[in-house]
Amino acid sequence: MLTVLRRVAILVRHRAVVQNHFCDASLVRKQHQLEPAVSANPRSIEMIKKLCSFDTTSRNSNLELIGYVQQYLEDHGVQSTLVHDETGAKANLFATIGPADKPGICLSGHTDVVPVDGQDWDTDPFNIVEKDGRLWGRGTSDMKSFVSVALSMTKDFVDADLKTPVHFAFSYDEEVGCIGVRRLIAQFDQMPVRPRGCIVGEPTEMKVITAHKGKLSHRCHVHGFECHSSLAPHGVNAVEYAAEIVAFLRRMGREIAVSGPFDDKYDVAHTTVHTGLMHGGTALNIVPKDCYFDFEFRHLPEDEPYELFARVTNFVDTELLPEMRKVNPDADIRFDIISQMPGLNMSDDHELTTFVKQLTGANSTSKVAFGTEAGLFQQADVPTIICGPGSIDQAHKPNEFIRLDEIEKCEKFLNLLKERLAA
């Protein structure tokens, strides 16, 4: 009872408000800090343990988890819509609590997680352990805790008689290219209203993130002409020509690091060029016929990645292919896109930025290098901020964890959101 009264007192203390047309609700005038808490709501912890128990590694179906979420919402009188992938084995979920004919605030999160294969875990990654003020397990930080806290507040949102609705948008396959959310966003044009704003709950330690880099990645296939290595000049060495492209990419990256553009709010202040996987050849005494490698641009939102990519294809078309085809006319270099993810770039002066800052008590905003679904929402004309519990430093690692006080910060954040949407 004392805890409840304390929370009520906090809410009352901060009811000094100003009108804000963004959500047609009251906002706190006085900035406040979300105070660390001793523990999180058992309801949230129970939901985190439940959702993390589903092995939704991106290679697997997420339908069991989505079915549980859909039934949970239905038990509280909330209907939801599923948007499946082409196989029917995965689904996004979208639900609205509050008036369906008004644009609301979308709480967005992905349901898939990265693999645990080859990682040295101290516990079963899909059986959440509570220890030392933390929850340990895959997805606790990235990012089932945000989804769980939002979902566990379903009854609170329903009982609040919201004047402005809250939307849940839970996606599949974010970890492998933000695949699922694209199908979900495509449905916005068929909905009665488009969300007025979106909060993507990726792990930011509840800091307000207004921007992240975009990503464009390709697989390059260099097709040469094989022959015995003693006759190497008669062949087209696919590995060597691939190496020339990789060297060109490296020169591009160095040039950008010197000339910019720059944005010092990022850990790495400029666009980066990176080559990852590479394989080719059959044996040392055979001139390799094929070579494959993957590369990416992690670009500032204002940079145009396809212009950077065009520099690569121009180099290939004007310098490499003519030389290769002098030896064999069937030699070729092909690029296949792996993924494309737009950057996020929200103004610090945007009304959604101000709104979320007031909910968290933050006085500043940050930018991050990692990508999220947020850029896709913004690209679809839905203003978007990233703000969620947990730290990206724990994501994708063995013994992933989230602190209980981070969970409670998220609970306080969403409770304040509920108050504003109900006003």
C-alpha cells in the first residue's frame, strides 16, 4: 500500500501541466528523473520470463509467442490483427487500446532474438533466472523486456479510458534485416488512422534516442575463369579481383573518415564501410572461378548510401570488368542486396521528442550507431523515438541480462504515458 501511495504522490506532484497538441494530453512542465527502484513489478517479471521462454531465434517461427500474446490481449478485451510472412510461419501483431478512430502512440518491439549457438552461457538462455538484481537470459535486454512491460500493462491501459489510443506493434525478423515490420507498416494505409508517433523500445537505458545510422549491405559474386595455376595468366582469378573491390571499399572508408561528413553525437562520427564474410577458390593449384564477399555501408542518415554504392559499381564497370573480359568474355561481377535499413533522424525540437523527454525527465538526447526499425516508421511518415530498458552492451552476448531497476524505469515511463493519453 505504501508503494502505491508513493507512486500516486509522485504523479500528483508532477501534474503541473501545459497543453501540447501532439497527443492532445497534458505534459509535465517540471523535468523529473526516473529514480532507480528496488525492484520491478512482479507482473512485469512474470511476463518477461514467459516471453523469453519462447525460442524465437530468427530462424524459428514466432507463432507460439504471438499466439500467447494475442490470447492475453483477448482475455483483456483487446482485439489484435496478425500480419504473416509469405510462409505463414511468422507473424507481426498490431493492436489498439482506446478510440480506434484517433491516431495514437505506437509502442513497437521485435519478438525475435539472435542465436545462442556457440556461446558459453552459465544458465539456460531460455529459462530466465533472477539473481543479483538482474534477469538473465536471451532477449531480456534485446528486447523482450520492453514488449513484456507494455503487454503487462494492458489492463491498466484498458481501465484508464484513454482519450488518445496506444498501439502495440510487435514484429518478427528484426535481427535479420527488419523484415517483418515492413509488412506491418505497409498495412498502415489500410487502417482507419495512422499512428501519430512511435516509441521503439530497443535497449537505450531509457535514454531518448533521436537518430541512428542507416545500413545498406550487399553480397558480391565475382565470376572468373578457372584453369591450372601453372597457366594463371590464362585464367581470371576471382579471388584477386574480389580483393581489388575490397581494397577499393577500404580506400572509400578511409576517405570518408578524413573528409566526412561528421556528426560528433555518434560514437563513430562518420559513415563507415566494412567488409565481412569472404570465401572463394577450390584448391591452391586452381585459379579460382568464383569468389563471394559481403560488405556494408553504415551511413549517417543524411548520407545517400546508393550514391556510395554507385562509386563501387562504377569502379567495377570501368576498370575491372573490361580487364577480366579480355581474358574471358563470360567473366562477371554481380551484386545482390542483402538488406537496406534507413537511418532515423528526428529533430530535438520535434513535439514527439519533447513529449518523450518529459516522460523520462531527460534534458538531452543521444544518437546511436546500431540500426533499428525506427527508421522504417519514420520513412512511413510516423515520427519515431527510440527509448527502452536495458543496455545495448548486453545485447547478443552470452549471459545477457537486464537490471530490475531498468524494468521499473520502463514501468514508470509507461505509467506516465498512460496518464497523458488518458487526460
